[in-house]
Amino acid sequence: MHISQGLTASATPTAWPSDQARLHRALRDAAKVCGLSDSVAATATSLICFIPSGAPAPVSPVQVQRLADDRNCDPRTVRNHIAQLVGVGIVKNACKDGGGRGFVRAGTGEIVSIHGISFAPLLADAERLAEKAAEINAMATEKARLRAQISALRRRIKRCFAIAPPSAEHRGIYDRLPRRVAHLELGELDRLWGRLEDLYQAVLQAGDAGDEGPEPALGPVETSDRSETPGRQFNTTTGPKIIQGNRHAIQIARQSSRNGPLTDRERQELCGLEHIHLKMALQAVPKEWQASLVRFDRPSWASLATIAYEQAPRLGISPTALALAHAAIGRIGTTLLVIVADANRVERGGSIRNPGAWLRRMAERAERGEAHIHRSIFGILNRDRGPECDHREL
């Protein structure tokens, strides 16, 4: 029989095809569950790679000095890493008395005995480690989702505060909430999100109380904002490539494939803002706005937005309603909504009886990507210029 007392310096790691891949997967799960450092996990990986082919058990007989040379570190570091692995129960010491490592082959080449660092405990616990690692991953995903929602709520509350000065009570509640959330556990994040949501609703109610009255039932009167016709095709040319498909179907697919809300860019695309340019918006504004536009040297989105926010109080739109729309669809989207609200008032022969309530309702739809603002602007342009008008020529 041939007796090997460990791998020589010229030896190379050999694959252990029976369970080596399973060992590597189990090691990744164990590193997550046990909180192993990268260096300790790297030492464990090297040990697995040196398990000889045909070994009767998952035992790595490689010498400490060989591992140290291979990893370019001190042998004491390797021994410390192995001690940590033994301490957490991933491996056990299967060396001979005195720490001897090696394996014995028969004349046929079959390994009849092997001594070293055994990964049998890791294999035996692989299923439990996989389940625990999946739970940790799910918790990390949920934490990330809550942190994103908390950040979004903070931005909305700040926008409300910027447009309408908050009460001392609301400001005090906001200032007492923790600013840093990266260290918070799942339960703490959930409670913080609930407190922010309650504060946001209270700020909205305080800003709208007495400004617009109760929101009436508007009914199906906003024909220019109806849902897209099934099968309708669209082109988005603002990105790096053209995307064709049904807007409503894409919206459902996006929402079903994620836990969090739509991004600002996705909401703007779904609401059709990429189809409206400045010239079209200027032609859609009511005539009363023209006098205000004269005071600006050159029409721009900024000047148009300034006028829209100035016209909002005249229409009965409260600052908080503006903040709600601004948080959902941005400054340009809010400007276009104010234009549509003014142009389609009942006094002008339109169907909007309460612009403030209508704007809040459209902000909620914009949050879901269902406002379709471009259709409202096209409707105004076609109505003012006649049925022969084609918005693509504007």
C-alpha cells in the first residue's frame, strides 16, 4: 500500500465529484447563517478543494503549511480559521493523534483511510442551513423594501412641508422619528413605516380640511383619462431602445414582478409624459394664462410650472393637494394636471366640478401609473383646434 502524509508543494487541488458542489453550496449558506468572515470562508473553500478524488468521506487531508503557502498567509492564521470553523460546528477535527493528516491508498489506488478536517457536520446540516439562509435572504429583502418605502414617505412629507408650512405638532412628530434606518431590525422598520404613513395622512387631511370640502363622486366623466384600449400599441423613444407593447399590460407586469412601488421614471412613462412637449402644453393652457406668460422672457417648463402653481388656489386646489400630485408625478406632471383641471372645468363646458378633488384623485391614479395625462392634453388640443387636428403635427 502507498501511504501519503499530505500533499506536497507541487500537488494541486483535486475535485471531489461526489459531493463537492453540495459542500460549496452548504458552505455559502453556513457563512451567511454563522456570520463567517470572507477570509475564514476562503480557508474553508480551499479545504474543500483539496479533498482527494475517491475519498470515502468528506475529509480534507491538506497540510496547514500548504494552505498557508497557497493563500499567502501565516500558518497561525490558517489554524485560527480552522479553529473558528470547528467552533461553529461546520467541520470537526479528524486528524490522527498529534495532528497528523494524510490518506492511505491500496495498491488498486482506492483510498482506505483518510485523516484531516472533516466536513461531515456541514453535509449533515446542509438542509437546515439552506432553509435558514433563505429566511435571512427573505428578511434582508423585506428590510430593503421597507427602507425604500420609508424613504419615499419622507420625500412626500418633506414636499408637503415645503408647500404648506406644517403645524408644530406634525413637525415635532417628524423631527422625533429616527433619521438613520440601516441598523433597524424588521419590526422597528415596520413600526417606523406605520408612524410615517399615519403622519403623512394627517398632514394631507390637515392641509385639505376646509379648502375643498368633501370629495364628490365624479363618475365616469373624464373621457380623456380613460384606460388604454386593450391591444393599443405605443413607442417609447426616450430610452436607449424602442419598446413596443400594451402600456396597461406592461404596468401590470411591472407591479406583479416587484414588491415596491413604481419608480418616478416608470410613472412618468406610464402616464404619457414623454409624448407631450412644451409647445403642446403652451397651446393647451387656458387663455387667462397667456397674460401671465408674457412676464417671462422665454416660455419654458419652469415658467409654465410657476404659473400653474399660482393658478391652483384660484381653482380651489389646496397646497397639500399640489404636494400629493407633485410627489406622485413630479413638477411637470402636476403642471399638466392643473392645465387639464382648468381647461375642463364645468364653467368652461367641461366635466370637472371640483378641480381640487379631481387633482387628488388623479394623483392617486398617477401613483399607480394610470393617469394617462397625454390623452387629456390631446383631447384639449383636438377640441380647441378642431377634429382635423393631429397632435403629432404640434
